[in-house]
Amino acid sequence: MLRTKQTESYWTTPTRQSLFREAFGLPDDETPLAEVHAVLSLQGKPEAYSGKLYLSSTFLAFASLDRRSCRLSLPLATVRRVEKIAPGQEGTATGAFALCLTLFHGLRIVVQLNSLRTTNDAFCAVLRTQLKAALPMMKKLKPFSKTFFSEWFLAPDRDADLVVPADLNKPGQASSTTEGELISFGDEKPLEEKPKELLEGENVEWTTRSETSNGYHGGLGTIFKYPGDPRKLREKSKMKLWKEYLRQHGRNLTLIRYPAFNRLVQVGLPNRLRGEVWELTCGSMYLRLQNPGVYEQILRDNAGRTSPSTDDIEKDLHRSLPEYAAYQDERGIDAMRRVLTAYSWRNPELGYCQAMNLVVASFLIFMSEEQCFWCLSVLCDRLLPGYYSPSMYGTVLDQRVFEHLVERCLPSIHDHFIATDIQLSVASLPWFLSCFISSLPMVFAFRVVDCLLLMGPKVLFQISLAILKINGEELLATTDDGAFINCMKSYFASLGDPAHPRAPDSRTRQITKFQELLVVAFREFSIITDETIASERKRFRREVVVSIETFAKRTQLRNLKRVGRLDKDRLGLAWLKVVKNGFHEHTEREPVDHELIDRIFFTWDKSHAGELSFQDVVDGLDSVLFNDLMSNLAWLFSIHDKDLDGYLTKDEVLQLSESLLFIFRNEPGDRYLGSVSNLMQNLFEYAESTKPDAPSSTDRSPSPPPAASSNGGARRQSLVSENPNRPYLGLSTFRMCVLADPLLEDFFASDLTQSWRLDVLIAEEKPKAPGAVGGAVGWLGGLVSSVMTESNKERLNRLADEVGRRLEIQTIEHRPSIGKLDAASAALEPTARDSLFSTSVSSRPSTATSRTSPHPSPSLSSSEVPHPLSAAAMRMPAYPSPSPSLESIPPVQNPWADVPSSRRDVDIQRAAAMMERPQFVIDDMGDGDEDEDEGVGRDELLDEVDEFLKSAPESDGALVDKTAAQGQELLSREDGKSLI
């Protein structure tokens, strides 16, 4: 079932505010307050980038003109001082309006504002106001910053005061703190010989849990080692490069992303810094800053609770990266359980879904539990929306987009797959769902995640297309799905091998297949941009919705255990009514809030799960759609009998009267109101004489006997006198009192049953043929298709909804429940109540007589059809009475049980089988010493960076140079007028 909350951000057109938040990775409550054209540079640095400076509630953001060269997301709490620079100083142009921001880490940023003077003044005024509002957050900044490894890594006094947890070689031996020793595992004690307090993160300057008072946050890799050989991964050289970059361009909350930042991420993050950089690039760092202690509070509030999601989590815990040592130990399993459980309680609509365990297991190697919790929230809610929903609609949509991109970029492979009936999604679905973690060796999968969190979901498409292109010849030789999967597994197992082992050049022989994969992905498929993905998703989303709903309908109907007396048509209408209409409507239709609705819900919820399955809905409809007079009376009585003992208490009798008044709330006049009033008086009058004695059991509190009185009114001191929980009214008494009123009798005989309607509010959509728009062809069809686009339809729907809300027009017509009484008959006064104990002969005819020989009305026509204002017409049912044999209709077999499923349907079980990770030799943790020569390793890594620079698209490099040149030109101009 597709839930509205999960699809709100995925199926609607993004707003300007949402695009702003996604571009800079900001929390959902941030909105842009002001923006201005500006040139940004660092004090003492020659590079300058022109772009736009944005100000939101608690952030200052900057993006260069090409949106790639320079980016900055700066919390206002990190700004310590703002100075206005005199024109011509700090490299600014003469007559320029420039500011110098001094940050928390001592970094000084120079911002030259290039808009009109009034715009600049207004921007500064808003900035001054927001800086004052950020003062409370500044007090929390210092303890929060200590949770980052970069703070410890760049601390000037760490050599004397701090101990590296991975360097506990021998007791009493001082540990060195060079970059090489941060990643060396050669002399470490085995896992079982380490002290327990170290493994739990106590008495050391780091923690794997949460909070800000336990040192910097680290992952399970600080205890169980990191995957891969640190010598082959060149960890020492990477740490040197990152140390230099962090000192010059800020760190954690104040880091500025220059072009070198992107290149360093593509080369591969060092294990120690990977978790922190992941937090920064996806934006979860800011959520953790604004929500201190929320993760631990969720765990405390839900301790001991269970749900269907927690049951599913327990099943997958031991199947998450079992080859890694941490997940062969209870500490790693418990950490994964806490993170997944906390997220399922925070987002109960999504809960837990397949492949989330693999993602969390990967994050926990480099992140603490709190860091992993917020990073998982950003991944599921923003980066990959819909991927981990119950129907995985986001993954299914991206699979359709990927198939179209393969058809467009690799037509020969696409045609071969069509000719041989090979399903591309058999292999590509696990790639997207697990972010390649289930398919690639861990050391390479983590590098894919590096790029994914940095550049967005387009990376998944680029790498997938590159995989198919590189293996094109082998794929053209495959003939079935099995050969296709085996070809992919063989390629993934050899990613660490040289791509050109026979090349004469030694540098060429050192290029691995994974490096070749990244070069092909980011160079040849750089045309796949974020705008391309968004456009293709919008193009295919309606087709995917129809296919998912068709598959879900077929599956739900085929898996029904009982269908009762509902035939195939009614089952289809029930599914459309319950499932589909709640997803497609473009206006919010909230159900009426009344206790009667809650009683029906809890009556249908047989499993007491707090939600209704489709089976519960079918069983509930079967209990109300075919009822006669006596069955309806018993049904209404039973839903108010809370303890199901066959009696209603006085409180429950009053609640029953409120339910009847709610049903008749839209009826004109006072006829039904008078009938309900008479019914209640009869119920309390007769129930006082027929109520059972007080039970002797302990579950009901005994009430004292009523005081003796000469009249019956003394016994009815109050409608809720004595003990309100005492049994009071039985079903037989309720039936007798209802049958005494002809209007209520007719309602329960036919009108209540007929009020359960299965109407299709929105017709079921069918996939349209290409180019067909409402049957129009030729130039007229083209004109209609160009005007009635999906975006225009959405705009018209939103406009109509807004106009309706402002004019207070109801989107749903509130029709009377019965619809029998018109204005003239409703104006008649209700009949007076006759006591059921009266010895006089009632002037009102009996029920049986009234049904066969109704009392004539003065306006009775001589025709056989009674006059609509007559009493006979008022007692006629609004709809044909159901056949008396409906109660004896035997249950029918499920008409959908034998419907075969299509091969194009999403096969979740098959995808689950593909999620099983193969074990790769390259992921084994290296135990050897770090023998890498510092000079050689650094030069080789820098050469690899240069290769990435050369492999980057020429257009990107030219655009970066052009942006930098524009910034230099603006800074060097002497003419102040040109700055406007």
C-alpha cells in the first residue's frame, strides 16, 4: 500500500524551498530568507568564486555559478565575528561592499556583495537579526564539535594528552600519533585479548554510541579493524592530503568544498575520516546538531516494545555483512539492532524494509550509532525516497528510468536483452536497493557510497551504465538471466585486478578495473545529471504507479483467505475504495472523527494490531453488506458491547444513542431526532425492569440496590446512576424498543445495509498508448498533449483546491445518510412517545399492521403508487430491500486465487536472493605492517588525483576556470559601477 506521507515529497513537484534544502543538505525547517550575488574567497588565498549567497533561519549558504566549484553550508552559530572591509582591502575591488566572517575554527572568509546597495543593506540587516537568534546554539557548539575525529586529529596538544585507541600496542608504552600509525593494525592485540573497557569505548577519547561528553565518535572499525589492507589503500598518504586540506579550508561544520574536495572524495576517503565526511556531504551532521539526545530518548521511550518491524529486524540481523568481524560479535549485532529499531519507531509509516540492514551495517563500521541513525534518516527520506517503502516504489521507478537510459545510451545491449528476454532488473535492482553494498567488495562499495553521498543518486545510474558498457561484449553473448548474473559476479570479483595487465607502461598496468569503472562512469556518462533523473522520474511515475497498483491488487486479492459473500466485482471495488483512492486524490479528504468510526475500526481489527489489513476490511464488509433487520440490530448492539457479555451498561447505552444521532446528523427536520429521543426513553424505562442482578465476580464493581420508591421515576434518578459499569440492557430489550418505532424499523431493515456503498471516487487508470491523448489524433491531439501535460494538470488541481478552500466549497458532498425525508415530510412534528407499559390501547397501529395496511394520509392519491408525503411513503425503504435469502448465501471461493502473476511484476523474493553478498578476498583486513614509502605513496596518490583531473569532462574544467576568472575579474575591477 502506498502511504500518503511517504509519497508526499516524491510524487509532487518540488518547491523552491525544498530545492534549496536539497541543494545544501539542510534540515526540513530551513527556508531561504534572503539572497544576494557575491564573490567568495578565503583570506590569504588567491582563488575567488562568483555565485550566490543565501541566508536561511540558521544557515549561511554559498554556491558558485556552476554549482560545483565552490559550496558552503555554514551554521550561523559558527560565526564569531562579522566585519565590514574597507574597499580595496583583502583583495576586494574599489568601491565594493565586502564582509569578513571569522569562524569558530579561526578561518576567515571574505564575501564581496555584488548587488544593489539597498539589497546589500537589507541582506546585512537580516543577517544581523539571525546571528542574534543563533546565540543559544553557540553555547552547544563547543561540546558538539568534540564529537568529530577531525577536531582530535588537528588538535595541537593531542601528541601529549590524547591516546589513539588503535595504537594500544603494549601496556605502558607511549603511542606515536603520526598519520601512518592512525591506520596501522600490524601490532595490535587480537580482539579477544583487548580489555573489555576499551571495546565498550570507556576510559578512552572516543565512543561508538552517542552523546557529546564521551569524546569523538567512531565506528566499529576502531575496535574490529577496517576492511581491506591499509597499505594497498594508501591510508597514510590520504591522511596527509586531508590533513593539509582541513587546515586550510576548515573542518566539519565550517568546511568549504573547493574543487580539490571533490577530487579527494573520488580518490577514496581514509577510513578514519569517512564517517565524518559522510555526515557532512549528506547533511545529517546538521540534524544531529539540532536534535541532541533524540536518538537515546527514542531508545528509552520504546524500550521493551515490539512491532512487526522489530520482528523483521531480528530476522535480518545475522545476515548483514556476516563476513565482517564486528557482526560475528554481540556488540556489533546489538549496535545494528538499536539503530534499526530506533529508526522504525521514529518513522513508523516506513518502519523497516529489506536492504536497510546492509546499509546500516556499512555505516556502523565508520560511524557511531547516533551518526548512523541520522545518516540513515537522510538517505531514506531525502536521497533515495521510496527505496525502502513497503512497495519499494522508488526503486521500481528508478529501474524503469534505468531501462530507458540503457535503451538510449546502450541500444545494442538493450535490443539484445529484449531479443533474449533477459530481465535487466534481475541484477540491477539489488545494485540500487543496497547502493552496491550487496554486490561489490566492501572496499569498493564504500567508495561508491562516498560518491553517492557527495553527488546524489545520479551516481547509481552512471556506475550502472558504466558496468554494462565495460562488459558489453560478454553481455551480448549471454542468452538467459543466469548467464547475465554470472557475468556480473565474475566482473565484480575481479575489480581489484589490473585493467591492462599487458600494457607496456608501468603506470598503465597499475590502473585497476575499479578505477577504470569510475573513469568511464564520470567521463562518458557525465550527461546523466540530476535534472535528467528528475525529468525521467516524472515521465514514468504514472506508468509505474499503475503497474504497482495492478500488481498489489492482484496479490492482495489472490492471497485472501476468506472472501465471504463478496463476489469478484465487490472485491475489486473494495480494493479500489480502500487502497487506491487514498493515494490518487489530489485533495486531502480526512475521515469524520467520531467514536462510532473508532468502534467499527476496533471491531474489524481482529488481531488488535492497530491497523486494518485488506483481509480485515473484507471480513468487515461481509458482516454489514448482507444484513437484514435483526442482523443490523445485533451488529449495532455488538459494536457498543465492549466486553461482549451480551449486555450494555448505562454508559454504553448513552454512547449508542450518540452513534444514532451521528448517523442522522444530516437528516432534515426533527423526525429522526424525535425517534432517537423516544427510543432512549423506552430503553431506560424498560431496562430498569429487566436488568440483571449485579454480578458477584470481581471484574464488575457491585452497586448498592436502589432505594424503594412508590413510583418508577425514583428508580431513574439519573441516566448514569449507580455503577455505570453494571450490566443494564440486553439485546432482546433493545430489539423490542427499536421495533416499536416504524421509522427506526425501516432504517434497520434496509437503509442501514444500503448505506454501505462501494463507490469508485476516481476511475481506475489504464496505461495509455504512446501519443494517445483522449483519443485525439493529428494536430489536434498534439495540441491537447502539449497543453494538458502532467505538470499543467497538477497546477490546475492545486488552483482548484485553493479556490475551493478560500470560497469554503466542500470537496465532498455531504449527502444525508438516509435521504428519505424531503423538506415537507421533515417539517412534520415527531410523534409523541407511548409508554411500553401503558394499559390503554395505543392509537398507533402495530408494526405488522403498518407494513400491510398503512394508516391513510389525507394526500393519498387514488393511484397505486403512494403519495411521497404519505406515511406509507415515509416508511418505504429508500433502496430495494435485500432478498431474505441473502443470509443463507454460502461463502464463495476466492475468484482471484488462480490468477497468474505477470513476469514483469516485481519479484521481491527473487530480489531477496540477489541481496545475498558473496565474500571477496580483497575485503580481508590486513595484518601486516604499514611499509608504504611516504614519498612514493604520496606521489602515486597525487598522480591518481591528476588522472582524475585529466579524466574530468572538458566542459567541467572550462566552467570551473571560467568561474574563477570571473571572480578574479570582479575583485580586480576598479570601476565600482560594474559591480552592480
